[in-house]
Amino acid sequence: MDKVRYTRIYADPEGQSHFADAEVELGLVDFAPPAPPLNVSAYAPAARVGFISQPAGWFGDWHPAPKRQFLIYTAGESEFETSDGGVRRVGPGSIVLLEDTTGKGHRSRNVGSGEVVNVVVQLPD
């Protein structure tokens, strides 16, 4: 694997939210010798790391992201809707970068039968 792909949700200057596909390049690095080299990306600073859980049936109507943050899905399935009408489903192994911290924001919901569990990595302001 030479790239990691993720979904980005961002706000335009008018405050409308949109989806974009993004990726980060990986390069072979002698990361943890004497273990063999691994594909590693450039590092970005993080402010905080935590976990969130959404119960089955959870729905968040229009709201901006509280912080610029990555959601890394470990369990469950969510659906996001942007204010331009786009809709995407994500599940375990998915990565979403929320950058729509202003404007109308997005809708999100748990669309599975169980809870959604995310690792949240909040980025510096």
C-alpha cells in the first residue's frame, strides 16, 4: 500500500459543506528496527485523542464539527449528509476528516443495528 485514502468533509466560503476524496502518500521507512521496514506517512500534529460511541438509532441533525478532527471507524456504520446534498456511508476501517467547523455543517446518523465506535484525533487550531 503506497497511499491511505480518506473522506474529507469541508465548508466552502459560503458555509455549505461538501465531500472530497483525499489521500496521504506512504513511503518505506526503517520505522522500528530490528523489525522490517514499514510504509509510513509524514506525521501531522495532533492536539487530543479520544473515543466516541454512538448508540443504535443515533441521529445528529445539521451541525458543524466541534473541532477539525479525524474519525477512525472501528465498529458500526454511519451515514453523513453534506449541505450540498451529498450522502456517504462509512464503516470499520474508514477514515473521515471533519473540517466543516463553520456554516451549516453536516448531518450524521448511525445506520447499523449496533453502536458505532470511533477513535477521534483532534487537530490543532
